[in-house]
Amino acid sequence: MKFDVVSKKVDSVKADALVFPLFEEDKKFENNLKKVDDLLSGELSRIVKSQKFKASEGKILAVPTFGKLKVNYVFIVGLGSKKKFELDILRRISAYTVKKAKELKTSDVVIDIDTDFEGVDIKEAVQALTEGAILGSYNFDKYFSEKDDFKVESISFNTSKNVNKESLKEYIHLGKVLAEAQNFTRDLVNEPANVINTIQFAKIAEDLAREYGFEIKVYDEEEIEKMGMGAYLAVAKGSENPPRFVHLTYRPEKSEGEIVIVGKGLMFDSGGLNIKTGDFMRWMKTDKAGACAVLGVFKAIGELRPNITVHGIVAAAENMPSGKAYRPDDILRAKNGVTIEVGNTDAEGRLTLADALSYASELKPDAIIDMATLTGACVVALGEFTAGVMGNNQKLINEVLKISEKTGEWMWQLPFNDKLREQIKAPHADVYNVGTTRYGGAITAGLFLEKFVDPKIPWVHIDIAGPSHHTSGWYYHPKGATGIPVRTITTFLLKRANYLK
């Protein structure tokens, strides 16, 4: 999809569709929309009135011009109420527009951006509109025999405002890179476990490193054992697919800091000997969403080249039941020496992360962020659309949450609580891998991870179990993987690198 910024009078715009965003409160057409209505002899306003069109969020009125303009259709796209307006609505209406354009076979779209977007800077607006168009046009159709190959080819943003077009194009490029990295992540998460296993995941990481010039080290099971990663290795023992520990590094010539991002990398999770029921085992190919998000972030920074050192860590494994599988009541020793009593083999992700976080701590970075489809309890607490955020440093937590408000990747902080710490005390080891009760399960999982992070290092844990995948889709997320939280983490890195002025 190509993007551009233009400054054209509406009677000279040549495209398949000319799009006007509109707020509910705007009862009268103004600016370019009024000019178009005049050119169409009041046809737009008559249709709006006759159909009782209300510009609620995502509602689209598509009006054919019948040759009266150099565009085939005029779209009026609802922004909803000004009182509820936020930046993410621009992503949503852009996605709705692309879907409508595809439905009407209109491949060349021009969006009028002279609307006052209620305090949103025009640079942020074009970035969000770009992201929404790319995210909204995503479709994982790789395995369909018959495909709808029609695509919206180009989107131009038309403005009569006195703006720096080159600056707008920089933000369009940023939005394009972020959205394409998120779609790359979606592709990886959507692939089934018979296509992406531990070995294949490591190969994809190596290919990415080769493409962008990253450093990479992939450790095999013998090396993992030598490093003392007893928790991670135990989880991987039951599978025929051997574990692979992946360490990617982006190291620019000038660096404003050093960050480690860690992704939970269960290529498939059967639950192990505490095997999941059929309904809960479904979609467990998505248990690698955190790991795939790490690769998505690296794809984005490979394109943008910010001045910050970034490490990406994934302990890739498969949790399967077999004669070699680890058992309830087994006692494991993690890389940092902490011993773990296994209460349930289906609480495996935190065991792989225990060793990954211990390894990350040894790098002595400025901060560690992990992303994990860790607990069903977080979905119960916050629903399917919101990630849970926990950690040992409130300043870092606030930083991530503030960015997520702009990216539209909803997150909410869950509180660490000393009483809940008591629930992961084990009778025969330093810590249980599950709480003694089911209550507060997302938080006890976070408190477990805390045991493996150097307390001197600011750390944030993001439980993406809910929003990483959806069975029906929402807004600009189709059914399947969402690619959350690639844009939030990449934006965090860009801000740390002073990339965004």
C-alpha cells in the first residue's frame, strides 16, 4: 500500500474514493465537504437527511458521484462524538474505510485531513490513519485455496493547511513501519505449530538478523543445560522438538541506553502432564505471541535504526506430555539459583521466563520488559482486550502505560501485594510455580517472575493472554492474532532513543 500527502482542490482530486471524516456534532457541512456537496448540487446533504445518517464511530455513507467529480465515490466516515474522541479512533475509521473501499472495489483512496481532530496533532493523525489502513487490511489467507486478491493500492492525505509535507511523510513512514511490523508478528503467531516449531522459530530469527545486520546467538539444549537453565529445560523435555534459546542484539554506533525485551516462546502448549481440555488447548499455537512480538519489534527497529541498544530474548520450547516430561512435585533449579517446586505443569511459561529473565538480568540493562501470554486469570480480570501490566518500578510502568494510551493497545496495571506473595511459598523449595489458591492468578504469576529479575533493574511484565489473539476480531484487528504489543514496545524504544521529537 502506497501513501502520499497532497494539497488539491476537491474538484481536481482524481481517485476512486474521496473520504471525509465527520463528528456527530457537525450538523452542517464545512470546508471541503461543503464544496463537494455544492459540486454535487446538494446531493450529499439530501442523502444524509433522507437516510438519517448519524456520524457515529465507524458508520460510513458511500455516495456515488455519477461522473460529476473526478472521484467515483464520496465517503462520509463517522468519528463519533467529540467528547469521546481519542487518537485510536483515527486508526479505527481508517481500517473501516479500507474495508469499505475493498467492498466497493475502489483501490485509490484520498482522505481529507482538514478536519480539526480535537487536539490531535496532524502528524500523529496521519501516522494513526496510516497504521489503521495497514492493520485493517490484514488478512491471513495463506492456506486458502481461493483468495480475494483485490487490494487498496494507495491512500493519499489531502490538506489545504500550511503544513510541512516532508514532516508528515516521516510520520507516515513511521506508521507504515510499525503497522507492517505488527502484521509480520500476526503472520508468525497465526502459523500453526506444525509450521513454526522451536527450530523454525530460531531460523526465522536468524533470517531477520541476516536481513538487518543484527547480532544473534542461538543456544541448543546442551548449551542451555550448561548455562544452568533447569526450569526452561524441564518444560522442553517432553517434546520431540528440542529447545532453542535465542538472543538477538541491535547495537547502533551511538546508543542512548540499553533495553532487554523478553518474549514467552511456547510454540505450542498442551499443558504437559496436567493436560489441557480440548477447548483450552485450542489456539495454543498463539502461546508464542510474546516471542513473535520480539521479532516484530526487531523488524521495526531494523527499519528505523534508533540510537538505542536492544536485546531480544526468547526461550523457545514446546510443552508436551511424554515419558520424558516434567511432573507435578518436581523441584527445579533456575539459572539464578532459585529452586522451584512444580505445582502444575500447565504453568510452564513462567518457568521458561524464569531462566530468560535471569539471563536478561545478567546483561545489566537499563530496563527489562517481558511480554507473555501468561495467564487465563488476567483475561478473567481484565477481559479479552486489555493486557495486564506489573513490575518493580512505577516510573517504568507509567511510561509504558502512557505510550499504550497513544498506540491504542489497551493496558491496565495490576497491583503487587505482599499477601499474594505468601501464595507462592512452596513447602519444599524457594517458590511454587502456581499460587496456593486460584485467586489473583495473574498477579501471583507476576510475583513469581519477580524472583528472577535483579531488583536493581527496572522491570515491567505485560500479560497479553487476552488481547494477543481474538476469535472474532475487533476494530482493526481481524480474527486471529493481533500483534499486540509491537507498536507500544517499539514506540517505547524510540522515545528512549530520542527518535520522536
